[in-house]
Amino acid sequence: MYWSKYFSNILDAFGHREVKVSGYGTVTADHVAPFGDDSCPVQGMDAIYSETDTDEQPVIIGYVNTNCLAGEGEKRCFSIRKNEDGSYSQAFYTWMKADGTYEIGGNTNNLTQYAALNTALQLQISKMEEQLTLIAAGIAAGGGTYTPGDISLDISAAKINEIKCL
């Protein structure tokens, strides 16, 4: 096994990633990752390069993460962007925290349960309509006329079908 520096990669027609690293010369090796993990490192990351015994096919078995923030029992995934000055910064993250919360790109807003919110709002509209009917009856008893208008509320545009929660 050798410490290496990542330079570049290519994706073949089969979706197989081959990376180019330098350590003891410049070499290419297969990128190895856990099942379901599709990620590409940024140039200059420290990589762990290893040759294999079976067919002498070298592999990159991991990268040194210098952006660690997750605490014990936590999992954080993040993407990196290249800035105009050539430096790198975090672009986006998700973070499953040990306190049971899950951050998606930040921690200033909350997701809501659409169905429960919509039910509560529609109930509130029913209560408002009942009150307007009583108001109209009171006005009519005094000799005036008042017809309550249609009250409706549509929050369907706020529903995100692609993200589900408890």
C-alpha cells in the first residue's frame, strides 16, 4: 500500500471509474467504494493506493478526509466545489446526527409533514366558514345582508413528493 495524490479520473462506457494517482510515479488504478456510493474525489486529495494479489490490478481503497465534522455514531455526506481561486469548499451536505436529527444542506429550516399540515389548515378553514356563517346570520337578523365568500387554501405547491419523512 502507498500514499498517493489523486489527479484525475475517467469513466468508461460501463460506468467504471479509473483514477490516476502519483506516489511512486504516475499510475492508474480502479476506484473501489462501498456498494451504492458514487463519488469522485477532488484533485490533490491523498489517496490510498494498493496492488492486489490475484491479478495485480491496482486499486484505490480510500481517500484521506480532511473535512471531518461528524461525531461518534454520526454519518455525514458532502460534496465539494472548486472555487474561482482554485481552492475547494463544501457545496452541500447531509448529516445524520447522533441526537436523532437529520440535516439536509443546513439547520435553519424545518421540513413539515404535508398531510398533517394540510389537514390542520383545512380544519381551520372549516372553523372560519362556520364563524362567517354566524356573522352573516347576525347581520341578517339586524336587517342587513352579508354573503360569506368562498374561503379556500391550496398548499399543494409546497409539497415535495421526492422527499418523505416520518
